[in-house]
Amino acid sequence: MTLTHFRRPIMLGVLLAGMLSVQPCFAQAPVWPSKPVKIVVTFPPGGAPDTLARILADKWGQTLGQTFTVDNKPGAGGNIGAEFVAKSASDGSTLIIGTVGTHTINPALYPNLPYNPVKDFTPITFLASTPNLLVVNNNVPAKNVKELIDLAKKQPLNFGSSGSGTSIHLSGELFNTLANIKMQHIPYKGRAQAIPDLLGGRIQMIFDNMPSALPLVKSGELRAIGVTSTTRSSAAPNIPTIAEQGLAGFDSTSWFALLAPAGLPKDTQMRINAETARVLALPDVKEKLATLGLDAAPGTPDALANLMQAELVKWAKVVKESGAKAD
């Protein structure tokens, strides 16, 4: 037997062993996070979406051995940041704190939306919800909903928002419709830009997210008129809802969710879902969110997808009936 006859089985054995050792590398996707992760917030720092993003970035950074950063990309009612994420790589390195505005209101408000809120994103999990709080400048004489409506019928009033298409904007439009008044909408790039004008009296009111507005009410800088949800908030049980003050059916709740660009691998989707639920269940996180009036309720990707579909229908009707425009 020649030397070649001995070499052939040895070489085949080495080749086969090499193939077996390499094969699992192709079968398994990289464990998330395999690279630095950017969490996009479509509004300036300081609001509820930014708070949620920074909590996730901080807690993930402590345990997952990777760098997590928050990237604020405000403008156009959240459309700028949402479009950026929709066009990003679908590898788990770019996530977005989606809002009721970016993913369910804006499709009805903007005729040429630069992204599809359903087809261009992978749902990961619902994060939290919060009612908006109708607050007014202390110089506005109205102390409740009835007095505010009466005032709006006697003189021009305006309300600010963090941008066209936000729940803050649509809360005002819904108020106009149910109260049969016409307060003027003044959009800003974010609530951080609107609040100084509210405190200075250049605008009269805003339907701000509870986490942002409540501290200003507690400090006496603004006056609360009512909560926009159907039930009172546990964070401020002494503030009545707008509905119980005479505008039956008034319901406008802000919510926030975690999404990624479309095409995210299923195992990565579920890994991020699990890590998000873990963070939101931490005692210190639960306490902080409750204090801010944020009701955390993580769930499955399918549950988030179903919510978005229902909300798309709901807000399309509100936009149509109110005649709201993207100012």
C-alpha cells in the first residue's frame, strides 16, 4: 500500500473534523448585544420616552457587557427619528422608543410619512403608558374644565405641544371637538421647548405627559386642570379626570414601546424582549416609574403589534373628526 493510501483517510478525517467544528458558528446567530447599541428617542431629553430609554441603557450597560447610548433625534412629531431607525441595520444595534404618535397617530396626520409604522419595524415589547395632564399657566383664571371651556368661548386661547401628531397635540384636538371650542395649536420641537413658553405665559396650556408635568404642578409653577385618562392616576389621585368633569368619553393616553428595524431575527427579538422585561421588573425601576406616573406593562411582540393596529384605527378617526393638521 502506497503512502498516498494512508494520507487520503487522514486528510478526509481532518477535513470532516474541521467542517464539524465550524458548522455551529453558522448555525447560531450572535448573542445580543454583539456590538454597541443605540436607543433612539424621537424627542429632546427630559420627557417620558427619554426617561425610559436612559433607564434601559443604564441597566443593560451594567449587566450585558456592552455600550448602550441614547440618541435624541427630535423633529417633525417624531418622524425624523423614526425614519432614521426604519432605515438602520436590522441587527439589534439600533432600537427606538416608539410612541403613540410616531407609530399610530402620524400615519393619519402626515400624508407623506417617510416610513411605514408597521412594515418598517419589528415590535419587541410594550414599555409603559401614562395619562397626559392638562396644565395651565397660573395667570389663566380657570380652575376646572367647565371654567376653561367657558373662558375659551369668550376669548382666544392656545395650547402648546411637543410637535404635531403627538398625543399631547391630539389631546388638545380631542378637547376642542368634545367641548365644541377652537383653541389654537402651537407646536414645538419638543416639550422642553414648550414649557418655558408656558411658564412665561406665551402659551396658556399644554396636555403634557404626567412624568413631565406633575413635578411642575407639585412645585406650584403650573396649575393642573385634569387628567386625560378615563380613571385618575395613582401618582396624582387628587386630580380629577377631564371625563368626570363633564367631557364624557374623553380618553387620551400616551404609551411607549420598544421596536427595531424590520427584519430583526426572531431570537434577537425575543432576547431583547426578555432583557427589557427583566429591567422593568427591578424594584428600583418599578418605584421610579410609579412615582413618575408611568404604568409599566411589558408584554409579547404580538401583543404590541395588536395594540398598534387597534390604535391606528382609533387615532385615524380622531384626526378625521377633529380636522387636525400637521402644523
